Amino acid sequence: MPFYIHRRKHRHENDDPGCSAMLFLMTLLGVSAVAYYSTIILLGLGLLYSLVISMMSIIKALREEWYSYLYYEDKNKNVPPGMYRNYFFGPGFFQIKSIIKFSYKMQIEELKKLNTLRKRDFKLFLNICKWVFFIIAWVCTMLFGFIWKLLFATFLSIGIYIGMFFFFIYYSLHWMLDRVVLLVNSIHSRCPNCKKISIVPIFICQDCGAEHTNLTPGPYGLFIRICPCGAELPTTFLSGRSKLPANCPLCAAELAASDAKQFGLQLVGGVGSGKTTFLASFSYKYFDYLKARGISYRRFPVKDFIELERWYKEGISEATSERNARAYSIVLDTDKKVKTQFTIYDIAGESFYRGYSIQQQQFKYCEGIIFLIDPTAKENIANDVISKFTAKLKEIRGKHTTSISNVPISVVISKADIYENEIGKSAFKSNIDPEKNNICRDFLLKYNFGNVVNIIESEYKKVQYFSISAIGREPVVNQAYRPWGVLEPVLWLIK
């Protein structure tokens, strides 16, 4: 009996509910403590891992993508391939994009390495730790990576915008200075083909032939622009940009000069009035005139002037058939700092009847007119030519503008050697005879050109009459011209 009672008491003491609850609570607290500290450790390891990985990805990206020009693609079609744009005007933002992209790539690669750990199978507790570490590391790596990239992009963008602002101001000041110099000196280019005006034409690199549009201070260079071939090209007129060959930006035709003031004369006359023979005689005599005064000059296009010289020396006389005005330019290098480009535009007389091959843009800006009248032709030919020319001039310049009447016009009577006693050399005391104007005007009235005189004097305020002989005699092959009076009409317009 005592033994039985003792066994019962011992069993009741072990089955005490309080003891079981205490034991369960202690076990739970132990597991919780292990889980808590394990989580803290895993969190710390994950944070440290993500911090290191995210920072290393930015550092690697900076090291790999530091030279942004290597992959930067300039989409500006107005510059030759291979040009280097200023860092603050495109490459800087491209670098930010490249670095962020490369940094994310590095992070993903590192996380892929971590993924191999996730795929390994451990015991239950270690599997839980593995997943906790993987999730913490992955989330924090992406989060820290985003923060580092955001800070990097923000600070670098601020620096780029500050640099862009100051460089833009600096470029703009030099750009404005260049334009002021061109404006003050009346420098621009006139295309011999399409006749359009350009302030800054296309400049050609003398080393590789690359075409450079808008060669001015800007994102591609302040004082010089580096051509893809390595040549240094000046970007302003003062730094010598005009020494480079230049083409028209609209039709790509070669220009006579890009550093000269412009003075243009439109040569007008009917078919067979002697415009081209006048040009041949004038150019030959004018070059002698320049040489006598020690003025250096350059002809453009050279082949056309060589052809005129051949006409002069061989006594050739033919009519012009090309309906687009041909430009004969002479670039004068005087003692002044700025050159002068003197151009005469010759257009076939047939153009006034059959129309023009292209719009005659030189009518907009020609500073003078040379109107040749053939006294041996019918009066209605000269009448039609001056009427249609003046109408076209009004159409292009504007019907209601006063600029038409202010254009000076030299009315030149050609083939005056036929009328030697009336308007020939013997009819005047000298080439500067003050009565020459009245004598020539009276001659036109006498030979039924009164309507032509009326049209000219009603439309133009500045009129002067001249008589010339471009050949000086009847045309004879292989005998040079013997012209007289061909300089005076042009010199009067120049003055």
C-alpha cells in the first residue's frame, strides 16, 4: 500500500499541467531567441552584402563607362561622323544612362551568383536562414542600388546643367561677336548657282574634304573644331575660318569667297546685244586697271574667265544660250581688312522671252544694272527686255518697294563704232566728257528708242548713258579685240 501510494504521487507530480506549460514556454522562448538573433544576424549580413554589392556595381560602372564618347552616338546630321560634342551637351547625360545601365547589370550578375546558394538544399532551419538572407540581400541590393544611382544621377546632372549654362553663355558671346563682325563688315556669301545668300556656308576641311555646316562657336568647339581627321578648324571669322574652301549650304556649289563684302551687277540685254563680248573686253581691261593700281585679285570661276580671255584674244563673238545667269566674280584684296567680291551676272536675252531656268535670286540684291542696247536692232527688242526685266525685278523685290528705283543703272549703247561720228570716240572730248551722257541719250531719242528711255527714267532714279565698242571694229577671227569705253559704265556704278 505505501508503495502504491508513492507511485501514484510520483506520476501526478510529472503530469502537472503547470510544469508542461512552463517547459513549452521555455522552449518557445529559446526558439524565438534563436530566430530573433538569427534574423538580426541574417539582416546585418544581407544589408552588408547589399551595401557592398550596390557600391561595387557603381564603382565598376564608373570605371568601365567613364569615357562616354566611346559609345555616344551623335544624331546631328549636320556634322561629319566622328565629331566630338562637348561633354555638357549630350555625352554627359548619355554617360549617366550608361553608368546606371551598367551598374544594374553588375548587380544582376552578383545576384545570380547568390541564386546558386538559394538553390542548394539544407536542413529545415538552414533553409529558412537561406531564404531569409536571399530575400533580404536581393531587396536591399536593389533598394541601395536605386538610392546610390539616384544620388549619383542627381549630383552629376546638377553638375552637367551648371556646366551647360556657363558654356552656353560663353559660346553665345563668341557666336554673337562673330555675327557682329560679319554684320559690321557686310560679309556674306552669294552662290553662283542658286544665287542664294548665306551668312555661314559649308566649310570644307582641307585635309580630308569633310563638310562642316554651322562652323561657329558651339557644342563642337569654341575657337576651333576638331575634324574627324584630326585637323583643327577655326570657328570664327577673326580666327581664320574664311581661309577654308566653302560651298553653298543650299545647293553645295563652290563659292568664290566667304570673307568678302559683296557688290553685284546684273547685265541685261536682248539677244545679240553683245553682253558676253562686253564681259570679255571689260574683264581684260579691268584686270589691267587693277594691276596698274597694285590691287591683287582672284578670279572665279577661273575656267570661265580663261574662256573670256580666249574670246578677247581670238576675236570670238557668240551669243549666250544659258538661261540661268552665269556669275563672273572677282575677289579684290585691297589694303582694307575685308576683301570685296565684285560679281557680274550675265543672263541670256532669250530668258526674257522663254522664262528662267531657276528663280533669279540675284535680282533681290544686285547693287547695280548694266543695260546694253544694240542700236542696230529693232527698238521693240530693247523695249521688251527692259520692261520684262523691270517687271521681274518688282516681282522678286516687291511691287511696292522703293528699292527698285534706287538701284543705279548704266544704259550702255553697244556697237558704237558703227556710229563713230555720233557716239564714237571722236564724238567726245574724253572718256569723262560731261556731255557724254546727254549725247548718248539724244542718240537713243533720235533712233526711236524714246519709249525705252521713258521706261528707264520713270522706273529708275539714278541713270547714266554710255556708248562703247566691246570689239572696236568688225569681228575678225584670230585678231584681238580693240575695245574702248567698257570700263566707264561699271566704274560709275562702283562709285
